[in-house]
Amino acid sequence: MRNLRIGIDAMGGDFAPDAVIKGVVEAIPMLDPTTQVVLFGDKEAIERCLKEEGYEGDRIEIVATTEVITMHDHPAKAFQTKPDSSIRKSYEYLKAGKIDGIASAGSTGAMMAGAMFTVGTTEGVIRPAVSAPIANVRGGYTLIIDVGLNVDCKPEVLHQYGIMGSIYAKDLWKLEAPRVGLLNIGEEESKGNAAAKAAYAMLAEEKDINFVGNIEGKDFFLGKADVIVCDGFMGNVLLKLSESLRYIAAARKVDDKFFDSLNYEITGGTPALGVNGVVIVGHGSSTVLALKNMVLQTELSIKAGYAEDIRKAFAQRVTTTAE
């Protein structure tokens, strides 16, 4: 069995490639000794950065590319018209099994378009999602799914988010029965719009998850659920709210572990769930610390095996439905 290989888009992010390479170099000693990192991007620039960092090891491979998908490009169009871009090449390697997972702080849209065009959506999943672990006051994390990919979601999609989020929490956080909640405007089953009411009924009947009911905004940081299901519109608002609280606390010099834990740099990236492979999306303005943790998060995600467990869970559902 070959060593685990992590694919990193060296050209993704506001401070690429320098910050990306520095983050990778800092992450290397913290990875499993057999793990290899495959960098996709401008070979000359990557080699310059590695030299500046004094890296002389043998755990980094470079795949030279000549194009970059920028934040200003149309995601899907750029993925198709820039065949030698770092994001597209990394996906081609992932599809071919040459790497075990990929991460990028570049265009989220291009990363998701790449997943659709190459490795594809997990069979049985209606829509994949971008999720985010956000710290709670209990000292742990709550997974928010979705945080921006699908701003409007049918009840069936929200139902599937609950299943995927539960599998992620089991595999990553080793929780036996993760508590799954539905974001709503009240605790009562009758609260919310038509989609929320229908999603509640579906989640409540789902035997493969531990559904704990509706979660209100006031309970968001209290750790009342391990997974909170919502559409991407509300999820993105919550994600940005958590980031702003950390910025405000830092600006006011508030010394508190909870506010410190809201720092996106700690998690490093958000997982895309419902695609065939481990795909981690980093913040566009990722610092060296965030990029280092993005690399570590990718290795952890690959080892946890949630992508394969989601595939198996939905394959079983497809088979059951067909019968």
C-alpha cells in the first residue's frame, strides 16, 4: 500500500504561493512521517519559496502548471477553459487516484465546479454541501451544513445534509450518536416555513441519525447539537457572524478561549460533503497558520474516511430504493 498523498493548490489564496508553501513546510513535521504532499502550481515560484524556507526534504512533489483560476474568473467556465490550472490538475490527480485528497484556498466556486466535472457527486446525493465546524462554548465544535453552496434547499436536501453531517461527526469527532438539529425560528415542530416543517418531519423519521429537533439562533454557540442543518443562505450568515465575533473580541482585547477558538485559522478549511473524495476549501485570505492547518485538516479528513462512509451510506439507500 502506497503512502498517503495530499494534493495542495499552491496558487490558491490571496497570499499564494509564498504563504501556501510556508504553511506546507510548517505542516510537514506534524504530518504522519509517511505522508507526502503534492503541490500544484508554478514550478519555478514553488521552488523559490521552498528554497527561501530552507526546505531540503523529500516529502514534497511538484506538479508544474501554467494557469491559475482567480477569484474574478467565472468558476465553471474557468475550470473548463484553463486545462493547465492548478485546481484542475489537482482534480485530475484525485480522479486518477494519484492523490488521496485535495485542498485549496482559491476559488470556492472553481473547487466545487471541479468536483462536479471530475470526481462527481456521490451517487444518491441530490446536492453536495460545503460545511464548517464552528466552536461552541462547551469546548467542542458544531458542524454547520450548508454554509453557502446552496442558498435555497428543498426539504429532501436538508434531510440528506443531516445524514452527511452525522457521518462526518462520527468519523472526525468519534461521536457515537451525533446530535443533529435543524436551524429554525423556534423549538416547536410547527415553527418555520414550509421547507423547514417538511424537513423536520423527514429528519424526525430518519433512523440513521440522532435528531434533537429545532435549534434557534440563541442556541447556536451553546453546543446543543453536534450538527446543525440549514440552507446555505443562513449557514453563510452564521459563519460570517462567528468570524465577526472573533474580530470584535480581538479588537477589544477580550482574553477568552471561546472567542479565540472562533478563529478560522484554527480549523484551516471547510469540507465539501457529498462529492467523491476529500475536498477541503480554505478561506481566500488564509494566513500561513490557516494554510498549515488546512494541510493538517486534509490529512485528518482522509484518514477519517468520511467521504467513503458517505458513499457507502447513500449507495445502500439507492439499492434499497431500487428494490
